[in-house]
Amino acid sequence: MTDHVDQLIDMALREDIGSGDVTSEYFVPQGVQCRALMLVKAEGVVAGLEVAQKVFQKVDPDITTKLLVEDGSRVAKGAYVMEITGPARSVLTAERVALNFMQRLSGIATKTAVFVDLVAGNAGVLDTRKTTPGWRELEKYAVTQGGGLNHRMGLYDRAMVKDNHLVAEHDIDDIQAAISKLKKEKPFVEVELEADTLEQVKAFLKLDGVDHILLDNMSNEQMQKAVAMRGDTKMPKLEASGGVNETTIAAIAKTGVDFISVGALTHSAVALDISLDFVEL
């Protein structure tokens, strides 16, 4: 677990606990021990178990947790995924923050798995930078647990040249010069160019140093033609974007593109319903 995630947990606990858990302090006798089970109340894919464990440990080192499944597991409604034992006051104090992490991340993993199943192995399903501020590392991790793949983490690890970056007049030689300079100075940074038309695809295929071409809002027929234009080299990789949903993704995957980016994996995921049930010791 990275320092950033650790800090995120600390921030969430400060936000929730504030000056103290008054309910547990006044209504739960001190010293009472408990046992609880984390219950998944809808079919889905689990993610965030280690984060939830860390929440309980930070609240009270005397809390013991036991994982009953692993992240990435597909579970049925009614499945138990974690056992928690320890001081009742502490477990109750940690409960909501632990569940918030679990529900959000499991929701993303579950939604990703739906898209991954629909492409049936014909293309990789990519996330985007449309993430909750501060949560990107965790949300992109959840995508991988649902079978998806991570696009760039930020502005620093891939140059993604869209139409907004070319507001001034740029000819193809200017673009090639910029790519060559970037590859010389930062050889490990990949280059992706956005194409709105097949004419742009044709021009970009002639450039050196292009790792990916983004086919933006193209029809399936156009994307098939772009794949044919590239030929058998399989480079640069072709990524479909725009108009992707659960109804359209299967057909897009059959065009021959390598990847399909889906912003909905993170910006539209619904939290998976998970609760904490207290049971006899």
C-alpha cells in the first residue's frame, strides 16, 4: 500500500471520527468484544479488501481481520468476504469508512467486469483519467481487479495529443519534430495521437515514434478501415473512444481495434451494496 493511500485512509478517518465517536462512547460498554462479517448484498466483483483491513488496523490494532476471498473475486449475493473481531467500540468506529472504500472500489471492479465480459477477449478495456480527485490510484487499481487495463495515470506518463493541443496551425512536420524531441528527452514516455478522420489516421501512420492512435467518435465502419490501413504490423496500437456503452462495446471490439477506453468505468460506477453484520462470538 502506497503512502498516498495510507494518507487517504487517515483523511477519511479524520473526516468521519472528528473529535470522537460519541455513539459508541456513550452507548457501547467499554471492553465488549464482538465478531462481525462483511456481507456482499448483490452479485459483483470485490475490490478494496486490504484497504478496509488497514482502516480497522488504524482505528485499533487490537482488531483482527481475516479475508475470506481475494480482491478480484466474483461473488454471489450473500457472500461473506471478511471476518472482523475485536473491541466492539473500535469495530463500530471503523465500520463506515471501511465500507465506503469497499463499496466504491467493488462498484468500479463490478462495472469493469461487465464491459470486459462484453468484449469477449476481442479488445482490452481501458480506464481514463475521469476519476474521483485523490482516488485515482485506488480507482484504477479497482479497474484491474475487474479485468480492465489502466490507461495513463496522469499527464506525465503518456503524451496524448488531442485537437485542443493543436489549436495553432501545425503541419505534419511540426508534429514529427515534437515527437522526435520528446522521444529523445523522455524515451519511456509513450505518444498517442487523436484522430477524428481517416485522413488523419493515414497521416499519423507515416510518423515515427507514434505508439497509439486514438480513434475518436468514429463509426464501426471507419474503425475497421483504420485497422485495415495499419495492416499486419499491429503498431501503432489503435484505441477506440467515444460513444462506448454496454450496448455498443461488443460491436466496437469486433472492428479489430486493440483497446477501447471507457470513462464510465470510474465516473459512472454504482457502489456495490456491502454491509457489516454482527454475529455471535
